[in-house]
Amino acid sequence: MPASDAMTVDTELDATGLNCPMPLLKAKQALNRMQLGETLRVRATDPGSERDFEVFARQSGHELLSATRDDDVFVYLLRKTT
């Protein structure tokens, strides 16, 4: 589910090099500081983050706009909805 290149990203989070559960924990902390409707881009290298972010979005109610992979880096785009 690729996102448009024109999409505004309000907050960037570099979680590369961090292992589970840190990318998701850092993303949760960032979302807690954001306003409704804002968008967070997370970059992570932990392969387990793919499943983690999908489950987190379903359970938290935040919208996972895209989940892509660029070589060994996973890139997630989330919209704060709760």
C-alpha cells in the first residue's frame, strides 16, 4: 500500500539499528506527542517490525498508510487517528 510522494509527513522517526520492541515503542511515543491527523514516517531495520506495525495499527486504531521496504530498511507511514 504505497503512499503518495506528495503526502505531508509531520514527524520522522529513525529506528534503524533498533531491535524489537524498540521501533514500535519509539513510534508509540512519537504518536503520543502528535496531533490528530498528523503523519509519522518510521524507518526501521528490524524484520519483525513488519508484523508489529500491522498489528499495532489494527489494535490502536491508527491508520497504517503504507509499509514499504527499501533494501534492508522498512518504511512505515502512519496517521494518528485516536
